[in-house]
Amino acid sequence: MLPTLSAELRSSSQLEQRPYDEDIWDLRDLGVNNFLSAHVRTLNFSTIRPEWLRHAAKQYVRYSLAFKTGGTCVTALAALRQFGVFLQSRYPAIEAHQINRGVIVTYLGELARRSLKPATRKAYTAHLRSLLETSAREGWVAFPKEPLIGFQDYPRRTRPQPRFIPEAVLDQLNRHRSALATHWKRMLLIVQECGMRISELITLPYDCLIQDATGDAFLRSYQYKMKKEHTIPVSRDVANVIRAQQQEVAGQWGLRARYLFPNQQGEPYRPSSFGAALNRLAGAQGIRTSSGHPFRFHAHQFRHTVGTRMIHNGVPQHLVQRYLGHESPEMTTWYAHIFDQTLKEEFAKFRGKIVDSAGRVIEQDARVATPDLQWLKRSILGQALPNGYCGLPVAAGPCPHANACLTCTHFRTDASFLPRHQSQLAETQRIIEVAHVQGWARQLEMNERVATNLQAIIDTLTEPPGGA
């Protein structure tokens, strides 16, 4: 006899539920991928007591897996485990419906007496509140319907100063970075400029680099905390470092390459590995603070360092917010007080053709043609010129070709500068005439090159779309 449709559905539902009934979950079997950055592979509920709390914890974490990060779910599990320990010691026979405000106040008092950081206490309180309210709403466990925890119960959290790395320490680190393994050294160069979180750095995809019409590069990463893709402009030095790493990874892994910095198994390194490598170097080389104390590196300090440095160098807050991928201005103000200054005007978006100093049209990747990314790139990397843009990033130092932009490969321009090009061509032709009469060979040579390039630029920019 064939099974009925309802029987098949019940069987399918039971198979779907079965992994969640276990006390230890293997997240890879559940198809959960957002734990990759934290390298969490299992969640263990076996030590949570009483039984009804373990059931509620499983339902709550399963619910949270869909929209919260791996680290958040791990913290939630730790918070509920601590609440279970408290109940077993103070109220061993208590049932879910007997949880009341008095029990909660007693528990919060115990948390306050423990040597926990305010942020940890706040997280434990918030997860317990969320468990109680979500369980009551969804009917997982018979918790009371009325709210038992309010925002007034959260511990006061003094906002700490950013943990940026002092310049003297950074100087020592960069002097000795050649002693690092190649992949750690490249990761260091990237994180010092980009200020990404360690979860984003270790999981950079192999194909993380894209390029626009001016030849400038953009770095794509995934922000696990915000659950979104993030793209920022990077200097050509960093782009070259990434290309070198890509070449090396491709040679080892070929088409199987998934990550820019894979370990020996082709997977991302553990988040702690990067800091450990830096601290081994710091110990071996005696890297110290200005007061003589040994310095211990933490990966997130580089993010704080980039944000603090940008603010202190006068970069507008909205730019820092966009560059670091903060969701709100409040997140950015952590790095410094907002300077009382007029925000820089945004550059106009690219219009029409972009050409180089020889008049060649520069093609660009469609993924970075958006006004938002071009605005960010120009604000972070670009150097504005009277008649175009310099593709040499500010981070690369002073220009080695002073007053020679029209013969430089980094030069870019568009139709908005056409009147200046036409005026400069007329002036250049006048100089050529004088140089020819006077016999000034050097001036004649240089200005003829400039005139040739100007004419090519003007011809390309005035050419109708699609050619003549």
C-alpha cells in the first residue's frame, strides 16, 4: 500500500526536526554557513539544566540561526547555560511557569557580583530577556506572558576609548614584518589600510578584487556582523599584494581556490591565528610601547587604528562610516569626537568617457561604475587636478612626475574638463612656436608630447558615441 501524502509530509517533517532534537548540533549538517568566520562547527546543549530550559534554548538558537551571526548564537548559548547553572543552585525544582520577577532580580544580582565585563553582563541579560519573551510568544515553554526584564536592568556600559595601535608600535611592526610568513605579511598590509574585521579578512574570497575605468582597484568582502557585502577602494600597493596572493593561491589550488588566504586544507584560518602570528613576532623582536612595556596585538585593533587615523586626519565622518561599513553614525563616533568642520563636497559622478594621457578610453568593471563607489574612491584615494584626476593614490606618497600629468600613465580625465584641455592645447602650441624659434630643444620635445596627448584627448572626448 502506498503511503498517503499526509504520512509523507509527517515523515519529511520528522527528518527535518531530528537533528535539532539532538543535544549536540553539527552545523554543517544543518546547512548553516554563517559560522564560518568564527570557526564554530558544533553547538552543545547537553549541559543545560533543567530539561525545559534546554528545550527552550534549542528552539531559541534554532530561531536565531536564521538572522544572527555565529558569534551571537554562541554567546546566547553561553548566557542560557549560565542561567541554568543559577537555577540548579538556587531553585533546583523550579518549573518554567514559576519564573517570576523575583527570580530574575536574584539572578541579575548574582551576575553583578561576578567579575564579568559590562558588555558580557549586558549580552547575558539581553539574551535571557529575548529567550523569555520569544518563548512565551511562540509557545515553546510556558514562561509567564508579562515582561520580566526591562532595559533598566541592563548594566551601564562605559564606552571605552578605541584600542588603536600607537604609531611607534606600528613602526616597529612594519620594520620587522619581513620576518612573517608571506601570507601573514600580506594580510597585515591589507588590514592596515582597509581596517576590516578579522572575520572579513580571513574569509576574503579568491576573486575579491575588481577594477574601474581609471585602473583603480576595489576590494569586496563580506561583513558577517552586518550580513552584507562591502566594497571599498584600495591603493595600488594593496591591489598588487592581493594579485600576488591570488597568483600563489591559483598555483596551489587552481579552480578549487575559494579563499584569498586558505590554510593547508583550503579553508580560512582561525581568527586567532593572525594575532598569534603577530604576537610571536612581537615577542621575538621585542616590540614595545613608548613606556617600555611589551605590546600584545589583537586583530580588531587595526580596525580601530584605521578609523581613528581617518578621523584625526580630518576625513569627514560620513566618509569614515561608509569606508568602515558602519550602519549608523553612532558607530563611527566611537573613534573620535566629530570635528566641527564643513564636510567635503562629494565629487560629481563620472560622466561620459574616461580617457588616459594618450587619449585611450579606459574600460571599467560594471560592478564599480556606481556613483556611490566612485565617490568613495575619489574621496579616499583620488587626487584632483585642474584638468582631471590622478590615479596615483595619496597613500603612495608624493608624485614623482611633478608638472608632467599629461605624459603620466596615472592621469585620467573626462569631458567635463574639455574646455581646459582646448585652452591648454592653444597655449602649448604657442609655446612650441616660441621654442622652435629660440632653438629650445628640451622645451620643444616636452611640449610636443603634451600637445600630441592633448589633441588625442580632445579628439576622443569629442568623438560621438559609437564613433564617427
